Amino acid sequence: MSSRVTATPKPILASPPLAPSSPGASLLLPSTHLRFPCDIDSARQGAREACWFLATQGAYPEELRAWELLLTEAVANAVQHTSADRRGVQIEILLVVHPGEIEAHVIDHGQGFRLPDCVELPEDLEESGRGLYVIRSMVDRLDYQVGNGANRLILTRARVAPEAGTEISPPQCMRPEQVATILLEHDLKLARSIQQAFLPRQLPQPPGATLAGRSLSAREVGGDFFDVLRWGESGLLLVVADVMGKGMSAALVAGMLRSHVHALQEWAIRPGDLLGKINQRLYPDLDSVEMFITAQLVFVDVARRTGRLASAGHGPLLVVGGGSAGVRSVGADGLPLGVLPAQVYAQSDFGWGPGGGFLMHTDGLPDCRDEQGAFFGMARLTDWCRKAFSQGRTADELALDLESTFTAFRGSQPPRDDETFVIFADNPVAP
């Protein structure tokens, strides 16, 4: 148990609002009262401590997953609404286990907020409003009380038993590491849903070309990301990035990158300047958590068959000239985002002929391994581009072929790293 969280688990005599609703039920209910500092890391640990207590009281895995998410969102909301001058006052979680439901009180000493009658999911899963939407959608009753120098968010959720026929070890016998594993699995599933929301649902298909993108995570969620934005009549901004790390943190950082790309897209025609501005905005956050992002931006003029590349510590892209022009590697210098607060990013111009195009990718493609541990490598990837583009196929057909190529290469091995790519294919040349 973390030294930063004070826990007092014991049976308590519940006050009237916490009394069981069933006639004749005892007022002596299992409960725990946790207190922890008003910062996000301590709040996160407090939510986990609360779930460990629920595990000892017979909560099943599905209940633990739900309550870990609910309490994490609730305490994060409490930290968010506490002003700097009140951060010295602790946040509290009071849990009471009723026969048919679990009740949680999250108590803070911030300025409070108004609980709306209807909560809708905010666009792009922005942090503001997302937590409250998750909470309301998962509880049976929700109440919020403000007064006497403290605010109390009360969450009530019916107990959930395992499905009929499901064999499960008694939850009270679960070890702390087993509970932690269950909660981690839930974290990764939630992060996966967030990451998928950030990926484009449909790519633009400009006249004269086709586009396709794929992102396969090695775990439930990874740090890879891609996006495509229209710019003017024949312009496109293509983005491929790789956030250091896995899990929830990587997914959220990828979301931050996406937001900045969209906010600054008027700089798309100068991708080097765009990377510099994004780095200035992201550096404080990335530096504070010791993370960085490699990214590759390409501005494409479809009508002129030209591209302009800028890179933040990312590998080169592969350009297929079309016809018998062959395949060449194009790169640009620049440190990853988050390494230095002020960084200038160079640009490289390139072009292609009819039937050509290019492949943007993360390092998961050349670093893919087969069952003997051998790498796929850049030589194989270059050879695939030369052969595949020569067959006059659309970007989506090329993407399916590339996926099949890597599946066959891995054999029975699961991917060891995220595999993300974007393919731009010029319209096939008629024979």
C-alpha cells in the first residue's frame, strides 16, 4: 500500500443516507475511508487502493473494472476543480458495501461545479467533460452535494455477479497483484478505445490518387498514430507518429499531438515550421513526464505530384517514382518532439511520376521479426514497394497486400511493436 494513502478499512455504523434499503438489513456495513493528497498521482493510487478493498469484500472482476474507472475519473475531476490555494487539503474516498449495491463518496474541498441534468460525450474525447460522461453512464444513481467547505460526489452502482455457469475463484482470495492485473487490463482496453477514436474513420480520396492507412498495436494499445487532413483543392497533410511508451499515457499523448496538428493546420504547406510550433506547445508537457514523440509530416500537392517532408526523429519514407524510376529513401533532419524547447526542422522536397507514390511508416515495419527472430528490414520493405506499386493497384489494395506480407512473415509470432503505415498511390497507368 502506498505511503501516500491513508486507509482505515473497518465496519462502520452507517449514517442514515448510507443505510441499506432492504427491510431488516443490518446497519453494520463493510467500509473503508481513504485520504490522500490532492494531486493526480496520489488520486490515481487512492482509486486503486479502494478497488483492492472491494476485492477483499467479494467484488468480482467486472465490478473491479467498473469501479476502478469510476473512481479514477471521479478523483481526477476533484483534483481538476480544486484551486491551487486549496491543494493542501486532502481528497477522501468513502466506500460502503451494501448487500445489493456499492456506494462511493468522493469528497474534496475545491470550488465545486454544477452537475448538469444531461451529460453528452464531448467531441474528440476532450478531457473536459469526458469523465463526467463516463461516470453518469456507468452508475445507477449519481448525486452531488456542495456545502460546509466540502463537496461530495456520491456514486451508487448495483452489485454484479458473474454470468451463470462461469467458474471463478472466490474474489476475497485474490492477491493484490491479481487485482492490479485486472485493473491494468481495463486501463489498456479503455486506452484502446481512446486511440481508435483519434484515428481517421475515413481517409480522403483526392482526384488522381488513393490513400490508405493502418495501425496495428502490439499490445491492447500503443503509441503509434496517423492522420490525413485536406488542404485546399489538391493539397493533403499526412501525419505518421510514434509516441514513446505504451498504454493510457501513450494514447493520451497521441491525442494531444492530433489536437495540435488540427489546430495549426494552416501551416501544412510548411511542415517543418508546423513541427516547430507543435514542439513549442508540447515540450512543457512532454518534458514533465519524460516522454518524446517521433513524427513525420508530408504536405502533398496531388495535382503536381510533389511532396514536402519534415521529420522529428522519424525514419525515412520510401518514394516510388513510377514506371521504371525505382524506389528511393527520403528523409529530413530533426530531433524528436519534446527533446528541446526550441528546435528547427528541415524540409525535403520530392516527387513521383504517373503510377508512383510513397509509403510512410513507423519503425514497427522494418523491426518486425519472424519466428527465428530475424528482422523484416528496410531492404525487404523497399523490395515490396518496388514490386507492389508496379502492379497498378489502389492504396487500399496495397495496404491489404502489405498486411498479408507481414502476417506471413511473423508466422505464429504476435507483433512485438506497433505497426503503422500510410500509403499514397498515384492513379494506375493504363497499359
